[in-house]
Amino acid sequence: MKKNIGFITLDSSLVQWLRETLRTSGPQSLSAQELLEGFRDLLDGTAGSLMLELGEGSSPAAGSDIICCGALSIDPRLRRVSRDGTEIPLTPKEFDILCFLARNRGEVFTKEQIYQAVWESDYLLDDSNIMAFIRKLRKKIEPNPDAPEYILTIWGIGYKFSDKL
């Protein structure tokens, strides 16, 4: 399965070049403006990393494919989750966390990375927030929450969505 997330280290000279190129010959769009702001934050040290995502509608498959993992089915477009055909009601944040992990099946994420991918604010240095959401998600989607099949804990690091289903 193709991963939807990758980490690339940029040096400051490349960030400056990308920023200048985008500023002088890039599209005049909200996304371009946000990327420019992100580059500025990288250069002035207020951000240590950026997370980019291809917006829905940018390609035929972007965000519209149903994710099937064993008995679990996740429809990002309709924001619906079902197991064995029975719909599972999730809160918006629970759905966002589940969808993020499932789209990146097999990839291990720290609690901070999950938080930054789902929330649009700075990380609050509160691991219990993510842990509580994962616990609630497991109660809803796992056949046996005490022996999870879908969302796996990687001790000392964080969580991943199983790539074995």
C-alpha cells in the first residue's frame, strides 16, 4: 500500500529557494499562502516541521476511496465507519484519528504526530488526550478492545494501524 505520509528533511537554503519561487511564480491561492507562512515559520524557528496533504478533489482518488481493513470499512467522503456492515458512530475527532491512521497503515506515529495531523493547533504536551481518544476508538471499533487488531500500541513510541488485515 502506498503511504500517504513521508518525512523529508529540508535545509534552510532549500526552504528559502522554495519560498522565493512560490512567492514570485506560484499560484495565488489560499494553499500557496499557507505554504509560504509555513516556510516562514520554519525559517524563523517557530515551527520545526510542516505536514502537507493533497486536498480532496486534487486527484481522482484523493480522499474518496473506501478503506477496507478486515471487517472494518472506512468511507472518508461520507465520514462513515462500519464493521461487518454495522455502522459505528464516531465523534469527528475519533473519525479523523482513525482515518489518519488507516490511510497510513503500518506506519508508526508518535502521539504528537497524531495530534498535529488531526488538530489545527499546537501540541499541548498532553499525551493523555490522544490516549483517551485511542481508548474510546478501540471500544467502538475493536471486536475485543483489550486485544486490539486495528489500532496497535508500539510501546515507547506511539500507535499504528495494523497492516496485517
